[in-house]
Amino acid sequence: MFFRNLTLFRFPTSMTFDALDAGLGECELTPVGPLELSTRGFIPPFGRDTEALSHRQSDAIWLSVGGEDRILPGAVVNDLLQKKLAEIERKEGRKPGGRTRKRIKDELVTDLLPRAFVKPSRTDAILDLGHGVVAVDTSSRKTGESVVSEIRRALGSFPALPLNAEVAPRSVLTGWVAGETMPDGLSLGDECELRDPIDQGAVVKVQRMELQSDEIAKHLESGKQVTRLALNLDDHVSFVLGEDLVVRKFKLLDGAVDELESGERDDLRAELDARFILMAGEFKRLFTVLEAALKLSKVDG
């Protein structure tokens, strides 16, 4: 279970999670009903053949939020609606009013929903109790907040807030590309995005390029600032950090994966457990570096 993106939220490290498992049981995913558009709830991180709705190793907890959505394209509903309205107009010689249109549309949705395809989804999250941070495997703030909302529903109270920095992230990223000293273990990758600070200003996206080059230096001299930057942490992790503090393209490198492959495991659960331990450990190490470099705010309480 290796995450690809990390949308981060902070919660008080003083929180206890003794009642988590009981709360998860009350908020387990149930199949979407015949007249429901969607449903959300917790599912076993290790897969449907297991029962536990959470998995904990030391001070890291793995949760998975599942979803079921009925796929009912608006174009299909509108096409049938227009046919119904045209038939009424032909028979009665008048165009149906707004209330009639709404009633017919509601009737069509009610008729079509039970026959619509159901699309399953899954979003994983790690709770790092030591740092007081939730890492959701998504680059979408909306999806991340949905997962946090489900955790809040299970716990009754979960004061988690989006990650916030006490310094402007783009100023830090720009400084690193300009040659300022970087935190120990952190190095530049080969990708960045530069933006003119004025509204509707130029945007330059660079990939597979040496970032401390004359070409990039000219962009910086013209006033552009770095808003996304590819970085490496030792030889273990590569990622792209944005000024929105979302970690994208998160990838464990050979230096980390070699540790995983050196062990011998007999079954899938043991393999997934080893992956979770590795993922949680590398995330903790990365967050420690980013927290200090960006002066990430904590949540009191």
C-alpha cells in the first residue's frame, strides 16, 4: 500500500484514539441503496476478506474509507426527459411548465437509479499520532476533507485542520532552487513550476531538467517564483511539493524498497503489513524534514 499523493491535516497530539475501533464499527460502509446516489464508510485496510477496520503499528494507524456511487449520467436523464416533454407537448398541444418538468425528472431518476451501475472507490489514510497529522492518499482537498469528515463521524470529535505554514511555501521553494542551503538529506529533483507573481502572469513548467541551470536562473531573475518543486529525500523518497502543501508523485525509491525486499513473508497480509510499516516510517521521516523547513503550524488542544 504505497501512497501516490499526500494531502495533509493536523490534529492535536493530545488526542486519544481508544474509542476508534468502536466508532469505526458504527460507520462501516454499507451497500448503496436502490434509491441512493452514493454511500461512504470504513472498510478493512487489508481487504474484504478481513474484518478489522483499522491497523496500527506503534503510533501509526492505517484507515481506509470506501465508497459506492451509482453512475447515472446527466445526459441520459436529460435525453429521456426531453422525449417525455416532447410527447406531452404533442398530445396536449402545450409545453409543460417548470413544476411538471421537475416532477417528470424526479420520476425518471427514481426509475433509473436502481438499474444504474455501482462504482466502488477506496481512499487510504495514515494517522501519525506522534506528529498529529493525517496523510490522505489524494491530491484533492475535497477528497481529503471527506476522509477527515468520516474519521470525525467515527470519533464524534476530530479537530483536524488543513496543513498551514508560518512561512510562504513558494518563498522557501524558490530559495532552494536559487541555491539556498537545503535541509539535510533533501535535494532537488528535475521538475518544477514557476509563476509570475502578478495575476494572470506567465507560468513555466519544467520537467527532466537540471534546475540549477542558467535557464532557470533567468526565470528567477525576471521575478518568477517556484510554486511546485520535485525533491528527493536521501535515496528513499521522491516527490513534488506544491505551495498548497500537497505532496504529489510520492514514490519510494530503491533505497527504501530494498529494505522491504530483504525480508521474507509468507502471506499477503504480512506483505501488506511490511509495506505499511515502511510507508509510515518514510512518511514520518519526510514530515519531520518538511515541518522544520516550512515551519508547519500545530493544532492546539
